[in-house]
Amino acid sequence: MANAVFYHKPDSIYDDDPATRYHFPRSYLSRVEKTLGDWIVYYGPQIGRKSRYYSATARATHIEQDSVQKDCYYVFLNDYIDFDQPLDYRENGGYEKKLLNGDGTPERRLYPSRSAYA
């Protein structure tokens, strides 16, 4: 088991329902498999804000292949908890400094547009 951060944005092309399922491409399957039974944290943009935020947490339970898009999967979630307020990833000096470039932008090699971080 491994904790992970799942990137989610409201206008995503993926078929997410943050409280129950996270939709992702096959390229992240091995990473997402490591999260089963453990907690994930949602990270993404907040509408009308310039920064990115942590917004919720949930427990990953199982994975199923997408029956329509065969190159995608769903990880199903339980115990979803929406944070009372968004938590800025730069708060308290930043929670993920090792994953940022010198200018404060996310390192794309480690932060692809759709992934789970184990």
C-alpha cells in the first residue's frame, strides 16, 4: 500500500466522480495499484485562484478496466472526506518542495497532467 496524490480538475476530460471513482490512463496503472487499501489526497486547481490546492481525501478500494475506453481504468474510492477549505500546496513553506521547479511551477516529469503519485 502507498499514499498518493491524485490530480483532479472539474473540467477534466476523464470520467471522474471524486467521491466514488477516479478515471486514469493505463500508463498509471502500476502506480495506482500501489494505492489500494490506502489513502489518497486530491490536488488540483481551484476556480478563480492562481494556485493549486489539496481539496479532499479518500481510500482507494479496487480497480476496474473501463468498458468503453479499453486504455483507461477506474480506481474506486470509499471514505471520501471533502476538506472544510482548500489547502494551498505552498502553505507553511510548501508541502511538495521536491516536486517543484525553481520558479515554483510543478515539475512536469513528476507531475504529468493525469497521474497518481506513490
